[in-house]
Amino acid sequence: SIELDYWRILDFLYVFPHKAKSIRVPQSMVSEKRKLGALYNKYNDVPFPREFLARFSAIHTSITAILSSKGVVSEDELQRGRLQWQATDSPDGLLELVEARAKAEATVIDFLRNLRHLVPATGPDGIKARSGWLEHRYDA
């Protein structure tokens, strides 16, 4: 499972991978981050990620509620502020679609996967602090 705020940041980076250039990453990920920075497209840019994520908070909440109602994610984990995939309850064809996108977007997916494994959600070295996109000063 993954913290909802972490998922929101990963979701944002999936759509706007070039924004990874503004995140402090572990040294082992710097070259990956540079590759994503090269994906910049002036027609696919968001000038203020923090504001964007704040405005899309309600949309992310709706998305997770819909996924939960369809049995794609665990309702119990969602109540705890976490997202947990339930692959066995996924609609037909969804896993194949996700796998196909993962292959097509391998550079971005690999970066997000590595980020998730190397960077915690909270704390001074957490993704929220490293990006500065979500409030992190009061996290436990």
C-alpha cells in the first residue's frame, strides 16, 4: 500500500514527468531525473505544482472513492489514508492496460518505482519535503 499523498505526487509526476527536475532525489537517481527533465513540452506544463495539487485534491479524493467502490483498491486501507491495489477484483482488461502503459512509459515508470522504494513519504527526507508540493512540516 501507499500513502495517499505519495500517490498524489507520483500521479502528478506521471502526467508531468519533467517536473521531477525540481525534486531532491538520492544521488543514485540524478541521471534518471535528468532524463525526465528532457521530456519537457511547453504545451504540457504546469507552472505551480503546489497549487495544482491543492486544486486537484478533491479530484484525487473522488478518484480513490470510485476505485474503492469498484473494488480496485481496498476500502479499509483508503479509510486509513492509504491506497492498496486489489488486483484480484480489478475489472477485466485493466491489468493488461496498466502493463501496456508501463512498457510504453518505461523511463517514467522506472523513475517513479525507484523513487517510491528509495524515498519515504514523510520526514525531512520524505517525498513531500523533497518536492515541497504538499504540506510536510506537521507530519509525524
